[in-house]
Amino acid sequence: MVFYLFCAMFALAAAGYMIGRKRAVDLSTYGSLTLHSRPGYHGAYVALWAGLPSFLFVILWLLFQGSVVDGFLLASLSEARTSGLDSSQIDLLLSEIKAVSAGQIFGEPDKEVLAAAERYASWQGIARWSMVACALALLLFGATVARSRIAPQFRARHGVEKILDGVMIFCSLVAIFTTLGIVASLLFEAFRFFERVPVTEFFFGTRWEPQIAIREDQVAGAGSFGAIPVFAGTLLIAFIAMVVAVPVGLLSAVYLAEYATSRFRSVVKPILEILAGIPTVVYGFFAVLIVAPAVRGFGVNIGVDIAPNSALVAGAVMGVMIIPFVSSFSDDALNAVPQSMREGSFGLGATKSETVLQVLLPAALPGIMGGILLAVSRAIGETMIVVMAAGLIARMTANPLEGVTTVTVQIVTLLIGDTEFDSPKTLAAFALGLVLFVVTLCLNVVALRIVQKYREKYE
Amino acid sequence: MSDLPAINQSVTVDWSSEKAQRRVRRRYGAERRLKWFGLGAIAMALLLLGVLVTSLISVGYTAFVQTHITLPVFIDAAKINPDDPFKGKYRPMVNDAFVNMLSGIDSKADRRLAAKMLSRGASLMLRNSVVDDPAQMGKTVTFTFPMADPIDQLHKGVTPRDVPEDQRRVSDKEIAWYDQLVARGAISKPIAWSLIFSADSRFPELAGLAGAIMGSFYALLVCFLISFPMGIAAAVYLEEFAPKNKWTDIIEVNINNLAAVPSVVFGLLGLAVFLQVFGLPRSAPLVGGLTLSLMTLPTIIIATRASLKAVPPSIREAALGVGASKHQVIMHHVLPLAMPGILTGTIIGLAQALGETAPLLLIGMNAFITSTSGGIVDPATALPTQIFIWADSPERGFVAKTSAAILVLLGFLVTMNAIAIYLRRRFERKW
């Protein structure tokens, strides 16, 4: 339905283009007047005025139709049916009504639900057809007004270019909207979480047991949301990842930048980049299937008990994924060091390694640090590897052989499956998400600034 | 400065002395060490990549074939509802035919055990075949059915025979029956097209990727339709039109930061905004595509800006010189010249989006769905989330299936990147 509507609107806008163009051509030939803009621009002007407003209208309508109809539906239900229900029960009721109206009837729905389902179906129909009618009316109105403005002296090109400017400005603002959307949704849900759980408990508590009873009779703890062990686990795994990634990445960057022939470099560098292009879910499976049993077997051989979901495995595999980040940032940083510094060092009789260690690395240090900070932010935010290979139980430990959990693991496990937007369990995920976002944002801002400053220094 | 020797005072160093020689040797040793450390680091990274790929291939290749049995089945018309061939006792029919092929079945328990060697999908395949062609009723028709997962693993040699019976998933009896079937030549191992063309299932021998591939396709389609035009428009504005002021600076910083926001945060955004506020359907590729498009947008914007920058100013000046407006310069000349670079960036961005898992998990694209969904608002899974689901499944057969699914995903990624590289090589112009 919506698809056909879009097709029809597109076809009508194209027709508008033809009409506008023809009108402009007619004007110019009959009246022997010269047009200000080429006929195509007149056509485009009509098409844009016809298509754009109605397109935006349909999108907005579709976005808000669901919640508006739900609101009507709820208001139409009798007081007795809805009073005393919390929001999740209301959601359940609404989805039951929708299921009934779609023909999926389970058990015996009561009369009121049946009636509501009928109302829902009819409203859906009304909403849909009024959307189509309004969109087409808007389209025709826009086309008519735009066509009536066509005249030889009409500056259609300026009009079209202004509209395009508007569209482009809107598109570049989408990035801002996205950031605002992230911040607003995280803040809003996190605020609701902190209404239920005190901020101090979240940031300073040392017990993380988010399993709370959903039903009254369920056996579960009261739930405690002290996130310190989760943060500690995240830092431990990120640290292990960096222990793997920084030496390997840095050394390979040094070799690629200073020692390798250009042919070796052109072959090896893309292959290294493949490591960054492999989806993280693949690394997660690799960690579970190959690395964890191997590490565990090694532990048995030397008589150490290693947990199957140890921080070591998750961190090491994550480190492998991060190698290309460190190496390509370090490579860029080393290459940005001016040739004159190398030559100066060689001229004083230093060997290549002395030049690298005592001249190039100190000079490139800001760039390398920026890259490492970006890699740390990547490691903290990485999700799938830890979801598959790290543990679920929050433990306060610095022992890499035990299982720990991370912020991202908790977000995913708290939100997978049925999410109920009222329980602190679900909202806790948003609080964790907020912390994750803020921390990675700070790391990124600092890192990007360092890298940029450093680049300017040698330009 | 007084402790330094004066410039004109010549210091004689005996370069051939033992001490000096040792110093030189030490310095050259350090030089070689650094070089070897560097090579070692690269070798280690490449080795890890090699281990990753080879282990996936060595585990996953078995899932590209599937053990089948060639089984003549007598389709007993008496067991089928003549008005509605959909209803009939197909399972006993298949089981009878299968058990009759075997000897040494004495008890009911044996019969049940033997029937389990055949895939649960066999009776459904028989039913579908009869529904398609009711003329088969009353005849004996030869079918090829998949075998159940334990037998499949046995046939592929994944399940070892020489371990005690209680440590493997097939009993001695089943192995004996299986050997009978092999001896009769009834067992074959054709290519498992079902891996690509069937939907998900709880039984590894029936599970396929069709639903996930369609889900990923729709999500990427939505992602492309949104992020490609929007990315180009934003990049053109920022690169060509925007005045240099505080606002454009903020936008720019914003885009760079968005590119580095963890993907799981985008999942939270999708969950809170698209599902909660706008009430879009859960598990739908539409929502997945919207979420992915927000992640892909920065990539496309950055790539587009880079390739716009690469178009030399002389092109712009020439077009402006013959009277084109700024818009015309960009639409008619700069954008077409920058297009190969933009397309390359877009394909790379889409390839990233194809491998993205975490945001799709949060918006529910990890549902168990046994049909290939038809549209962008029907519940579906995507390739990476399907891998995640299968990796979590306990059946032995899913280990190979997961690796095979990963190989399929990597195949798509390699293809997309190869297209991107081809485009770059073919159309890139050095000015």
C-alpha cells in the first residue's frame, strides 16, 4: 500500500516535471520571449513542489500514525478495562487487540476486545485512506501553485537551487539529529532508571545482579545495580586487548613504515586491514570454537584452571581485531614525520633502529597516542566478541583467567528477548549505554584532537 | 657547556679497538632485533588471520554437503485425506519405508530409534510432494531425504566411531543400521543447497540461510536508499556550499565522532526511538536498515568529501568560467567525476553494515523465524544475527552450519570489497 503510494507520488511528480517543462517551452515559443531559466528547471520546480511536501507529509504521518491510533484506541476502551493497569499490561492489551483484528485469535477474547479490534481495523482503514487522500491533495496543490508561477521571467533555477540547498542542509543536520537522538534517548531512559535506583548505588555499588523478579511469586534476588564490577571487567578486557594489539600493531607499523620495500608494503598492508574488516561476530565464534578450548587445554597441561569464558580469551581475540587500528594510525603518524628529521639523524651516524626509537617514535608519539586512544574506545565499545566469549556474571577480579563481564555484554543480555520498558532491569541497560557513550565520546574527542593537532604541527 | 671539548680540539677514537667494535656490534644487533621484531609482529598478525580462516573453512566445509538417503516410499492413498491431501499420516508412511530397508529391527523401541535416523523434515517433504502432484497416490515413488544430524555427522566423520558408546550421540545399533544402508548404496552426500535456499529450522539438517539472506538484503536496501542520497547531499553541502563557521565546525566534529560511536549505542537508539517512540514493528528489516543507515551515514559522508576534494579546482573554474551556476558546476561536473570514489566508499560502508550484529540484536532481529519473510516490515533475521543464533545452538551440526554461514557472509563481504576495489582501479583518475 505505502509502496504503491510512493510509486504513484513519484509518477505524479515526474508528470509534474513534464507539465512544467512543456508550459515553459510553450511560453517561450508562442510569445517569442526568452526564458530566464531553461525549461528543465521549470519542470523540476513543479516536480519538487509537488513531490517534496507530500513525501515529507507521508513520512511524518507513517511515523506518528501508530502511536496516535493507539491513543485513540486506549481512550475508547471503558474506564473499568484500563484502570489499574501499568504500561506493560496496557501494551499487552493493545497488542491483543491488534492480533485479534489481524485475525490471530488465541483463546476467547472478551467482548470489549472484539469490539475494539473491529474499531481498530476500521480506524486503520480510515487512517490509511485519509493519508493517501491528503498526500495526493497536497501533491496536486503544490503542483498547481508551482505551475501557476511559471512565466518567462520566473527564476525557476534559483527556486530549484534554493530547495536543493534546503534539502542538503537538512541532510547534513541528520548527523546532529542522530547525536541528539542518542543523547536524548539515553538520558531519558537513564533518568527513569535513576528514579528507581540511586545514582550512588549505580556508580559506587560493588554488586551487579540485575535479575529481578518479574512476577510476584518468582524466586529471584531483589536485584542490585552496583556497576563497579562491570566497569572493572570492561577495563580488564580492554587492557588485555591493548596488551596484545599495541606491541604487535606498533612493531608492524615500524617495519612497514621504515624497513619494508614498497612492494612488501603494498601487499601486506591490505591483508592486515582484512583483520579490521572481518565482522566481530566471526571473531566471537572463533574465540568460542578455537581459542577458548585451546587456552583451556593449555591451562590443563600446565595445571592452571582457566575459566571457559576467561577474560584472557575475549581480550586477546579483541586485541587481534584491533591490531590494524593501531598499526594504521601508527603508520600514518610515522609517515607524517618529515623526511628531514630522518636524514638529520642518519647524518649524525645513527642506525635505523636508533632513528626509529630516539627520533621518529618521540616525534610521532602524539599521533600514535591518538590512535591508541581510538583503539581503546573501540575495545570498550566492542560488543559481539565479548557477548560470545566473555562471561555474564559480574566479578571483581584482576585475574585474567577468570570470567568477567563487560558493559556491552550487560546491555545486550539485558535487552535481548522481550523488553519491558518499566523494569529497572531494562532501564539499567540504558544507564550503562549512557556511560559507554560518554566515555567513548570523551576518548574519541581527545584522540581526534591530538591527531589533528599533531598533523598540523608537521604540515 | 664547560665540560664539552672545544670544537677545534680533535678527539682521536680508535675505531678498531675491541671496545669500539663491540659497541658497533651491539648497535647493529639492536638494529637487526628491531627489524626482526617488526617482521615477527607482521607474521604473527598474518598467522592469526590464517588460523582464523583455515579453522573456519576446515570446520565449515562439511556443512556444504548433506547426507541424504535414497528411499522408495509407497504412498498409501488410504492414509491420506482424499479431499485435502495436506492432511495425511505421512510420518508413519516414511518411517515404514525407512524401517523396511533395515534388517535387525526387533522391537518397537528399535523402530522408534531407527525412525529418528531420518530427518524430521522427510515427512513434510513427502507431504509437499503429494500436495503438488496428487497423482503420486497409490504408487511407489523414490525420494532423497536428508538424514538426521547425528547420522549426518557420522557420515562426514565428525563423530568418531572408536569412542565408547556413551560418549557419542549415535548408538552401536544405529551405526550398524547406517552401515547396512551404506552397503546398499542408499546413502549419498550431495551439495546442500538447502543451506542457501531454506529458512531457519531447529534441526541442523534442515536449517538454511534463505531467511537471513533476505533479511540482510532488505535491511541493506533500506540502509542504502537512506544513507546514499543523504550522505552525498550532506557531503556536498559541507564540502562545497557551507560557510566556514561555528555551526559547520560542530557538524563536522559531530560526523567524525558519530563514526566512532560504538555500534551497540546505535542499537539502543533504534530500540528507544524507532521501536518505542515511533512504534515501528520489532525484528523488521526496516528498523534494522534505519539503524544501520545512521551508522553508515558518517562513512559515506567522509568518503564523499574525500573524493569531492580530489576533483581539481580547474574543473570547477572552467565550468564557472563558461557561466554555469555553482549548483550546475557540482551537479554536471564535480559529482560525476567524484562518483567512482563515492561508490567505493558507499560499498565499503554497506559491507560494514552487513557485518554489524549488535544493533540488530537489540532491535530483535535475532528471532527464530522458519519462513523466508516477504517484506521490509515482516520479522526477519540477518546474516550476522543468524550466525549468532546458530553459534548458541547446542546441536553438533550447528557448529559446522555456523562456520558455513560465516563463510557465506565472508563471501558476500569479499565480493562487495572486490567490487569496490575494481571500481577504484577502473575509474580512479589521477589528475
